[in-house]
Amino acid sequence: MSLQLSIPDSVIAALRIPEARIQKTLLIELAIALYQQNILTFGKARELAELDKYEFGQQLGARQIERHYTETDLSDDLNYAGC
């Protein structure tokens, strides 16, 4: 399934973003907002943003958004690593 959002031309014209970067910037901003609200996981948010793990992590850090990482996640990672 694919979804297209319709943004009014007046809103697009009001954006203070170079035209060539509008779509990429909006995808990143949407991904970050959905991640911050715990609607998307880190992996799915970075997929939406079309960024690799490092780049998406940098975007979160620049906005001082903490990664969602629980003790259960840590335990799972340690078990996977064989620790």
C-alpha cells in the first residue's frame, strides 16, 4: 500500500525550503514527528525519512530527541550479541 498526501499550493508556497528539497525535508520532518510520538519505530521512521541509521540518529540528536531504547531492548541486544 502506498499513500499520497495532498498539501495545498498556498502551504507549499509558504515553506521556507528550496523547491528541490521540499519533499525530502517534509519526509524527514514527518518521520521525526512520528518517531517522537512513538508512532513509528526507529527503523520504520528512518525508512520513511530515506536516511541510514547514522543520518537519522544525527537528525534526532540535532533536535535533542532521545532514542526509544528500553532495558528489554538492551537485554535482547546483549542476548543477540552472545553476552
